Amino acid sequence: EVQLVESGGGLVQPGGSLRLSCKVSGFSLSTYWMNWVRQAPGKGLEWVANINQDGSQKYYVDSVKGRFTISRDNAKKSLYLQMNGLRADDTALYYCARGWIAPATGPPLHSWGQGTLVTVSS
Amino acid sequence: DIQMTQSPSTLSASVGDRVTITCRASQSINSWLAWYQQKPGKAPKVLIYKASSLESGVPSRFSGGGSGTEFTLTISSLQPDDFATYYCQRYNNNWSFGQGTKVEIK
């Protein structure tokens, strides 16, 4: 069974940093692109970032460029999101989601975790 | 940046109704569009990708159509399990979602 379990969320002050983790099981992480998607409380979905299998390609939504860094450790079956310079509008539930094997082969966001909540507030 | 606009924002319907949700892109995205269903407190679930391809395991009452700038998600006969919020997502460049359509019980 495919499982993705996020962790690392919490309350952080504006300007602070947080590192989210996503531990996967039930599939080979090294085979897939991986993604982070967020959802502010009561709001819609926003794709945040994705990374290819070996970490050589990374893409970000404009609002987090220069502040967030996506990375992965296939041996540890884990995906990460390093978030620096956090702002109040980064407050959201952060989901990790398994992507495709190659671009445009299948759905872009296939399997999702249950999310970890990040709250940015003083 | 390409904007995605869903309509309606809320839809009231009854079990057995045929329901159609529209998603419009401000520029052509060819067929690079997916649809997701999200229930309260749960992660989204993919229904459709590449505008009209049904994800494995998704009931055949769900169908997607369109290309270019206008897309539809149709539920042929609404079931109790289908009351949820639906999102479209473009994935050509700089991925983004529509604002969502909540399907509620009439």
C-alpha cells in the first residue's frame, strides 16, 4: 500500500524556518517525481514545488522561490521541504504527493499524504 | 501567468443528477489538465488527467472533456459519495489550481 507521511509542521514566528519531511512506503521513491502542495485553512490548493528522481530538476511556485528548497534522500525514502523566511501567508496544511515517472505520463499528483500543518504567527 | 477559473463555485444537486463543472484557462494549456476530488479533512484524490483520461479505480460516472482553454468535469449520476469539493489543475508550466467547486446536497 502506498503511504506518504508528512511531519515537521508546527508554530513558527514570521521570518523563522522549518523543515518538513515526508516518509514514503509501498513504492520505490527513486522512481518518481515528488511534490509539495499546500492548502491554507479554508482555502484552495496551491502547488508549491516538485523535484525529479535524482534531484537535478527542481521547480517552485513564484511565491516561494528563494525561500523554500525541496530535496530528497531516496535511500532514506524521504522528501523534504526547507522553508526559510516564513511569512503569515505561508500558513497552511502542507501535503507531499507522489508525481509521475516521466513528465506527462499519468496524473501529475497521484498519491497524497495527510499533510502537516504549518502556522506562521507571532 | 495563466489563470484557472472554475464555475460554479458552489453547486447544489440531488442524488441521480447529472452534474457538470467548468474550468477555464486564460491561455491555451492544450490538454494538460487534471481534476481532483477533496472531502472535508481528507487529502485530494485524482479523478482525471490529461483532460479526459480516467484514473484507474475511479468510477466511470466521472468523465472529463475539453482542450485548449475550456474543460469540463461531468458526473453522469451523482452518488452520495460524490458530495465534495472539486479542483481543476493545469500542469503545462507553473502548475496551478482552480479555486474549487463545492458540490452540496440540494
